[in-house]
Amino acid sequence: KTNGFGKETGAVLLQEFIAGTEYVVNTVSCNGKHCITDVWRYRKVAVGSDGNPYDHAMLLTRLEPEHVEMCRYALQAVDALDINYGPTHGEYMLTETGPVLIEAGSRPMGANCSIGFLDSLLGHHITDISLYSYIAPEKFAAFQAKKYRPLAAGMFKMIMVPETMDFVSMPIESICRQLPSVYSVDLDRIRSCGQVTRTVDLDTHGGMVYLVNRSEAGLLRDYGIIHQMETRCFGLLYAADGQPAAADPPAGGEVPLAQLAPAAGPAVVYSDSPLAGLPEGMVQCTPSTVAGLQGEYGQAVIVLQKPPAQLEAWFDGLAALMGHLEDGAMMTVPRTACGYFPYGTLGMSMVLKICGCRLELPVWNQLDCLQGTRENG
């Protein structure tokens, strides 16, 4: 088998199975003195007996007692390996009986993390600290004396693919543009082949999403949306030729716009095609006309009269609409629209969450509507 470096694997190393939570502790050494630059926690997901792939790696911004113990162990491990200069990328398992070394390499953390991404989280880059260890020991000493204070919460999320499939479009890009924590998305490998492969290891993930947020809660919210979509609505991330099944629209299928007309204030209808006979106080736009929308609105209604032919364009149009909604605006989706959308009400509920909406309880006289209030316009 060819490995990740393009070389044939000629041997297998067997190791004892160690149960626990895996961490990364990155260090730099200068003349036998070591300092820690950053600490990450892995989350892996067992895929039956086929593998144990990465779900994400999250930067630790605050240390718990067990983390302090693990970092002390990591510094002792670098000492024991007699590493005197440069970076060390160490992976450790925190078990019930304490930390255990999994591997340590005299190199920086993988090249999948850009300088800009790491700088936005840490205010430094491990390659700079490594350079200091060789040519500017006084700068290394100054860094070593600093307290561990990451600037923001951060994560790189590997997309988990449930089944191998060909796709015709990648709505994941449009979706990620609407999530405040998303720093960048790396889909180059996926884009070039037009197929995603069932995820069983690091080489078969469905792309990488990098997230940065000053608030850990905000970061976890956006991660949660991506995770929910990959596990429950994967076809909204990568669209195949033929959309996932949605609930059939109700008999008649007419949108009750008159019931949804606002008592006061302007409202906008986002539809897949022009509508006739809009109630007074409502304006409409489509994915192709939303760029000409003017003003701000306190209410929006999403209308579909058929399944969206191009999910990417539909999501991009929705993103443009969000720029015209006030904070606290109410978004309403009649069940007819849910019926035409991939995954039905579940799929449309995820759309509202992507838009920064808080899902609301059903209203007794509007049970055929899904509603959400925009909280981060």
C-alpha cells in the first residue's frame, strides 16, 4: 500500500491499544530547554470495525488539572528523547491512569494548518519559534517566559462522509460562508475528483473546515451545525444528481401568504420564482433578483413551488437576503416549502440555524409553519 508520502509501506508496527482521549502537545526546544506552543484535543469517531477517523481537533484555550499533568509529561518525553533544538509534534493519550506517549516527531504540526489560521488563534507560528531556537535564543527565551494565552477558540473539522457518492455540486461552500466561525474551507482534493468516499481514516475525509471564534460557545454552535448536517442531512453539503427525499407537500400546496402578512412593518418573500397577488406590505425576491433588494425587513417568508434545482445558488441568494433582515427578524417557512426541500422540515430547520435563527415553538393557529428568530444578523 502507498502511504501519504507516496512511498510503499514495507512493514507494519503493532502497538498496544490504549483507551482514552488523544491530545497534541507541540513544543520547541533550544539548547535542551523546551517550551509548549499549543495544545489540541482530538475527537475521533469509531466507524464500526472499519476505522477510527478524526472528527475534529480543537485548540485548548484553558487548562484543566489533567491537562497540566499531560503537558508536564510531554516536556519530560521531549527530554527523554534528547531533542535539543527545533519543533516536536507530540501526540499523547490521556487515560484513566495518566498520560501515555503515542508518537513524537521532530517536525511542526501537519501542513494542513495555514500560517494565517494559526496566527489568528495563537498570535505566533511554531516555525517562527523554531527559527528563534536556532538563530535568536534570546527571542526563544522571551517566548518561553510568556503565559499560555490563545487569542481565540479554534478547530479544524474533518467532514465525515457516511457513504461513497458522486456529487454534482458543493453547497457546503455556500453554507460555510454563512457561519461566523468559519475561517476557511479546503475542498481542493474533493473538487478535483467529483466524488466523496466513505470516511474510515484521515485520507478519506470529505474536506476540511477551519473555524475561529473569540467565543468558544460560538465556535461550538457552528461546529454543531456542520456536524448535524453531515450526520443527518449530508445531501445539503454535497448534492447528488437527484435530491434526497423530502416529505410530499400538502394537498393543494398553496402558500398561506395572506395569513402571514405582517400586522406592521415590511416583509420580504424569498421564492424560487415570481409570485402573483402578494398581500400589501410584502415584497418578493428570487435567487436571481435578490441582489436588487433595497431596505431592511423585520419578517421573511421562504417559499418553494418546486424542489430547488441549484442548491448552491439558492443558498447564496438566501445569504444575500440575510443582509437585509433586522436583528430579531422573524423567518417563516410554510410546510409547502419544507415539502419541496431536501430532507423536508429537518432540512429547512437546518437552513434556519445556518441563518443564525433560534427555532421557535409552533404557534397554535400556524401549525403548518416553521419559524425562527434571527439572533445574530
